[in-house]
Amino acid sequence: MVAGLNASKQFKEISSQKDKLIFSKNTMIGALSKYISTPNEKFQPMNANFGILPELGEKIRDKKLRYEMLANRAIEELKNYTQILK
């Protein structure tokens, strides 16, 4: 929890020059934002899960490896985004 608060504080400081902060759909927060903003008659709230992230492009049967690759992709996108903001 503390790590999440610290990360959001740092991101807020970095992005204070921008009007909007838009996360990629490849990140968990971006995928959740897309999910809640897409019209759906049978909308159901959900927690964060890897099922809402876009697929990698290659089929990986090992769940642990697949989740690790999804997380690494999101981390790289966030790193690239913070470098652009600096």
C-alpha cells in the first residue's frame, strides 16, 4: 500500500505539467479505465485481473510466465511514459 501511494505521488509530481494523464490499455489501470468507460448493459464491477489486459501476441501456456511478461510490458510502457514527461 505504501509503495502504491509513493508511486502515485511521484507520478503526480511528474505529470503536474500535463492536463491529462492517460494510461495505456496495456497497464492495469489503463485496462480498468477502459473497462469502466466502455458502455455495457450488463456492467459488473471487477477487481484488477490479468484477463482484462490485451494479449501479448504470442500464446504462452505457462500462466506464471504469461503474467510475468504482461507485467513487464506494462512496466516498460510506464518507464517510457515517465521518460517522456521528464
